[in-house]
Amino acid sequence: MPLILACKKGHGDIVKLLLSYDNVEPYFGDNKGCMALSWAAYKGYEAVVELLLVDERIDKNIQDYDGLTPLIWVAQKFHELTVRLLVRHGCQICDLDEDSFVFHAALFISDDGF
């Protein structure tokens, strides 16, 4: 839970410190199953998202209890730089429903040729 709280508040230094511990659990979700990466993306904290994306323990396409991925969370908020960051690090646009608003938002924001 400390990792999620640090990500929700955009505290990059704390996130970096927590990720330095082997026993940190990056897949620990909140009461809706939302993980640290989803919260950092949703809030638009690019530096925190970057810290999480370079950690090999983080699944970039992990889903919460409703099936929402970090890319879906961030595309809903139109955080352009964070969408680009997630796509550059391999988050899957193709997994989104092609009829959804979020799919089109991610495609619109992304300039990676999707």
C-alpha cells in the first residue's frame, strides 16, 4: 500500500526508495485492484510512471478488477505525455476495444504509427 500512496501523490523519491527494496509488492492493488502504475498514470505523474516502467517487476499491461489497464486509465484523462511514455514502453493499444473512446484517444495521442 505505501507504493500506491506514493504514486497517487506523485512522490518520485519515495517511489524510487520503495522500489529499491526486494520485498516491495508492485502488484498490491487498492480496493478496486488498481495498481501503482495505474494511479501514477491516471494522475499524469510522468517521472513516477518512468520509474515504474523501468522496473522489471512491473507488468505494464496489468488490469484492475474492471479490466482497465494503466493505458486505459491515462487515456481517459488525456495526459498526452504519459500516454506516449506508456506506448513507448510497450503498453498494448491493440488490447483495447476498437469501438471504445479510450482506444481512439490513445491512437490520437500516440504518434508511434498505430
